[in-house]
Amino acid sequence: MEKPNRLLAALIYLLLPIGPLLVMLFWRRDKFTLFHACQALGLVLIAIFIPLGWIALGWTLTLASVDAPLLYLAPIALALAIPVFRRQARAARYRDRGSWLKVTVAGLVALALLYVSYLVVNWLTPFVLPLVGPLFLMSAFSLVMAGYVVLVAAWLAGLANALRARPNPVPVFGGLGMRLFARLA
């Protein structure tokens, strides 16, 4: 059995993002280093997509709050429709007397609450909803920072695994590296 190249595997984590790409080009036959290259490349991809997702979601909410404030009714409508559908499924399963009346009443209550939500959204549209998107964008930046803290912890765990010659996936984000390794190995 071949001895794992711990130094090369550790250099992969230290030379992000060039290290994993070099290993994938030149040392592809060494499964241990290829495994850690895939783990490190997975970390690089996650590090790129965390802020991109934050920007995309924040700007979408910002534009939706200004241009189409009625889009905020979609999750409210879904939350109101779920109990109605559950009651309908229960009525169809048990065929209770009066169960369809309960479904109808639940549906009417959901429609009434949705209409009240529509009135509230229309009332809040001029002065509150334009602030929702930017406030979400600013407050969600803390999630980006938390993601990077977890990413650094995963990077350190991957570096420790490489130095100990263990082919363990990095915590939290190791699934992406495992999928890359399965495709390349």
C-alpha cells in the first residue's frame, strides 16, 4: 500500500484555490491527495457561493419590496393553505360526518386571513416595505460571516486531517468534496 503524501495534502489547503487545481492536473493518481484536493476545492466553491447567494437573495427581496410588494403574500398564502389541505386529506381519509363543512370553514377562514394580509401589505407598501429588502440584506450579512467562520473551522479540520493522513471529509461542507471525488476518482 502506498504511503499517503501528507505534505502535499497539507499544501493543497494552504495554496487555495491553485493547490487543488494543480493536484487535479498533475497528481490525479494519488487518491489521498486527490481526496483532499476535492475537499479543498469544495471549500473554495462554498466560499464563492456564500456571498453570491446573499447578494442574489438580498437584491431580489429589495427589488420585490419596491416593485412587486404583493409577492410577500405568496408565503402567507402557502402558510394559510397548508392547514386547509391537511384537513381536506383527513376528511377524505376518515369520511367523518360534517368533515367537509370543517374543510369549507377552514378554507373560508384562510381566505379571510389572506384578504386581511392583502390589506395590510397594501397599507404598508408606501412606507415600510421599501425598507424590508435593504434591512434583510444588512442583517443577513451576519449569516455570511457565520458561514465564513464555519468555513474556516472546516478548513482547519481539513488541514488537520491531511497532516494526520486521514481521508475524512471536512465538517459541514464535506459532501460537496465527496461528490467531486466520486466524479474524479
